Amino acid sequence: MPQRTNDLTLDSSLRDLRANFLASSTQSMPIAGMLFWAIVAVAALRLNPNQLSLLVLCGSGAIFPLGVLIDKLTQRRFSVASAANPVMQMFMQSLGLVALTWPLVILAARHAHDANLIVLGGAILMGIVWIPYGWAADDPVGLQHSVGRSLLSYVAFVYVPAPYQATGISCVVLLAYLYSLLRMKRPPKAVTGR
């Protein structure tokens, strides 16, 4: 008999695995990301590029705990898809891949003497997470978010005047989040007897 974990078996279909992943999703992480990038957009008008790059580097790790806090404040039960779910495992491993590329962004910014590359790199790297999310949730919005966010962040970096580059990039990210929040799949509502 196959092992069972949260109604999943080792023989569960991809459809069931994706449904399990989506059922554990809330909009708290995109909302937390929006709050973070709104802070970056405003801070970019006040802080020097080096200070802002530290905010992006250190603050990017605050999105997950902020999302959990939002779930608690809105009385949503934070849940994680089953650890036995290979779709969830793939998604979590992709977060590690993104983390492994941060040093490349830091080295590029140091070499170019341009701290705004940290903001650009953060916008793109944190956006890449939407690709495996979209696949795991069977939602095309993930890929659309990531590609649109990345391309428009590059455009903002190249064409927005230097003092406003970081704010421009942050505004692109905010628009990508808004698009995704409006269009992303929602977990199905539980059927009740009411």
C-alpha cells in the first residue's frame, strides 16, 4: 500500500499534486512583496544608492515572514503544502536557486560601482520565483509576472534617469504584483453545508 501524507500518495497525479500546492496558497506573499517594494520605492527617494541596496538585500528576506504575519492578522491559517508533494519540493528548491544567484548580483554591482544593480537584481531574482510558482499552481500568471517584471525592470534601469532608477524599477515590480493579484488562481473554497 502506498504511503499517505495529507491525502497524497506516492502515486498521486500531477493534477492532485498541483491542487494540493494551490490549496496551501494565499495572497499574503504577493501582498507582502508589494509592501516591501512600496517601501523600496519611497526609500529610493530618500536613501543613497548604497543604503538602498542594503535595504533590498536585507529586506528581501523579510517578505516570507511578513506574508506569514499577514495571514495571521487576517486570520487565515498559514499552511504549507505537504512535504511529500514533489511539486512543493521543486518550488522550495527553486527558492534556493534564486538565493544562490544573489552573490552574482552583488559582485556585478561592486564591479560596476553601481548599487542600483542590486535593486535591478533583486527585482528580477525575486520575480523568477513566480515561474516555478506558476508551474506548481498550474497558473500562467506566474510566467507572465516573471517575464513582464524582468523585461520592464530592465527597461526602467536603462531609460529612467539615474536618480529615479530604483523608484522606477520598484514601480514596475508593484505593477507586476498588482497584475498578478488580480489574475492569479485562488485556492478553491471549501464546500460547506450552508
